[in-house]
Amino acid sequence: MATKTLFNSVVNWFIKQRIDQIQNFMRHPIDTQRGILFSQLYHAEDTEYGKLHGFSSISSYEDFKNQVPIVSYEDFEPYIERARQGQKNIIWPGAIKNFAKSSGTTNAKSKFIPITQDSLEKCHMKAGKDMVSIYANNHPDNQLFSNKNLRLGGSAELYEEFNTKFGDLSAILIDNLPFWVEITTTPSKKVSLMSEWEQKLKAIVEEVVHADVGSLTGVPSWMMVLLQRILKEKNINTIGELWPNLEVFFHGGINFSPYREEYKKIIGRTINYYEIYNASEGFFGIQDRSGSDEMLLMLDYGIFYEFIPMDQFSTENPMAIPLEEVELGKNYAVVITTNGGLWRYIIGDTVIFTSLDPYRIKISGRTKHYINAFGEELMIGNVESAIVKACQETGASVREFTGAPIFMEGNESGGHEWVFEFNTAPDSLEKFTQAFDEHLKQVNSDYEAKRYNNMTLKSPVIHKAPEGLFYQWMQSRGKMGGQNKVPRLSNDRTYITPILELMKSHF
């Protein structure tokens, strides 16, 4: 008991210190951001990239904007590749030892995101502590430190090449976590480091069913797979029966709205849900208020933020603006400069600001994940909102989905084709389709205009997928677990065609 009391005292002291620091950057956001920018520039002025763009001569944000270009991964890849081959002082001082292998870019290659020691400690790991600190500060009666955190990452296998390591971000984090984290988390490091997904899932279930789990951390879709497997293996109705002390799910990676009702059913009682916004490139936001649907933009992780208004994003030379110039309710592409050696890098996400004091955001979509084959400009936020509405009207619950255009042929109008895999099927697929279509019209005027009298867009075509379809498809692509996500929207038929073919041939 004395040891537990001492541990809780130390934890509470740390939480208070960190909450004070968070409140400080909330009060002084612009000063915090400018301090980070010039610290990064000074730190990297003698790197090859720093010399090329004259970091040492930059004395204002205007200088920075004029001298350093905005880049995509494809633009920046040659520098990353040289750093990955072990060359020093390319984009960050010294050698970079770790690279997070992320999802493919538009030309189907994998991305290798540099993870420096600075970004590892001052961004990714710091954020993990903050996630717990913010929650504990909001819930003083929490029992978080008396129970285990169930973490669910991706493939935890690290590969070595050019004397550097690469793998999923979760692999790099697990490889570098302090010893005390192993004591407070489940599954064990040994199981977490397993690479083959099916064997790993079985081993996770065998371990975690014997743990007293108080919190979950992971992507909602993959965590759902694990929890459903546990229900089946234990022959129980709800997760709450197994883990009576479960109190919070820290989730990120995809929108939680389509999963919320299903989680209520599967857990069987009320718990807290806290959203986090993390990626291989950095950790950006944490929900800081219970019951909120917005996240606090974390401003002291060694990341300098800029934003491109989405109505300018596709122009020849899109102009980015700093944090102090953003407006409420506008859709922005996120540009970051980081202690991981990324300089004015477009991460591919879009956000909307819901508050400017402090700066809070919602993820609104991706710069490339949309359907705009006919001028309808359908974004993921529109779709997820329509799914929630259609589920409410038909008693359905969606597990996975993807959508793509049906291109015009001859005199035929175009359309959108969807594959939905349901946890609970709608009472009528036709009714679900109608509700989905009608709500898309309500939330997107461009879509509504194109649907007028079926002139440009026909009614959407929705296929009900058999159970396990998306799981098998992801397995066939070697994209199991962790940060691997089913592509929700595509402006071509790259994803939906093989999914439909798999559906016909295997089910």
C-alpha cells in the first residue's frame, strides 16, 4: 500500500507540473510557436538542408516563408532517402537512426518518415504522457494507475538497412519505451513484437484476458476486431464483464462517430472516450475535455504549424498562413516543420478550427481522400455524417466501408459505388441507401446539385459486404493492425475494384 501511495504521489506531482505547462502554451500560443520555429532553424542551420535554404539568415516568419519551400513527401524524399542510408547532417543534426514506414503515396511507394531522438522524446513519448495527464486531471477519481493499459499497435517488427532501422511507428516506440511502461501495459513486449497478425491476435487475447485492464489505446476498427475476438473466446456478452475497471478508450486514426454506438454495446456500460491525433510525422492533438468532439492543438512538441486554406490548395503556388491567421470553420491542409527533420511538409490531413482561444481542432479529412469525379467535392466528413444519420434511421452499425466513382459511359450519368460491411445490418438496404443519399445532399450542396434529377449523379450503389471481407482484403495487402486503415474514399477505382472482385470470388 505504501508503494502504491508513493507512486500515486509522484504521478500526481508530474501531472500538475505538466498541466501548468499546457496551460502556459494555451495562454501564449503564438510566442510558443515562434520560439519553436527559431529553435529548430538554429538547431539545423549547419545541416545540408539548412545551408541550402539559408536558415542562419532567417530572422522573421516572412523570411522563413520566402526561403523555405512547401513540400510533399515526393519532393522531400531524396533528402529522407539519403538520411536513411546513414548520411549525417542532411535534414537534422547528426545521424537519424529510425524511420517509420508509413502508407504508400500516390505513386504507391511506401513512405519512410524520419524519427529523430528529439522527435521521439519531445513529441511522441511526451504526448503519450500528456494523454494520461490530461485525462487524470479531468477525472481526479480515476484508477488509471492501478490497472493496465491495453495498447494495440501494428506490426512491431523492425528491419535494419543501411545501419538504420525502419518499421511501424508502434515498433519504434515499443523498441524505445522505458522499462516502467512494460509494467503498466498489456500485452507484453514479447507479444507486441510479434509480426504475423493472426498469431499475434491469438497471443494478445491469451494474455489480456487475464489482465485487469483499465484503459484501451488504439485505432477503433482494429480494437473492435480484438474485442470481438475476446467476446467469442471467453463466451461473454460484454467486455465490461471481463474488465469491470475499464474506464477510458484513447482512440485515433479514424473518425470515431460510426463506431460509437457499437462500442457502447460491446462494452456494455458507460466509459470515457478521448480522441488523440497522432501520425508517423508527429503527435498533434489531444482531446482535453471530457465529452468533447474537438482536440487541443499541442503547441510545445517541437512542431511549428502552418495551414493552407483548402480553396487555395490546388493552385500552382498555394500560400500557407501561420497559426495566428487561421479562422473558425475554414478547411485547412496542415503543414508542419518538426524536430524530426521535416521542413514545411504537407502531411495530407485537413482540419477545421473550432476554437481560437485556445486553439482547438477537428480532423476534417485528407487532401487526397475524396471523391470529386463530377465536381461534387465529397469529403470524408460529409460521408461519416451521412453514415451516422443512415444508421440511426435503419438500426444499422457500420464496421468498414469504402467508396469510389462510377464513371460516365455514353449517355449514362455517373455515380458513386460503395461497399459497406456492417456489424448490424440495416432493416432495409434500400432505406439505408436513401437515408445516406439524402443526408449527403443536406451536408454538401455540390453533391446535391449534381444529384438533381439524376442528371450528373445517379443514386448511389451500395453493396452489403459479407462479414470479414475487408479483413481479408487488408490481409491480402499485408496491411494488418495498427495504423493501417481501410481507404475510405478514392477518386478512382483503385481500391474498390479488387474489393468487389474478392467479394465475388471468395464469398
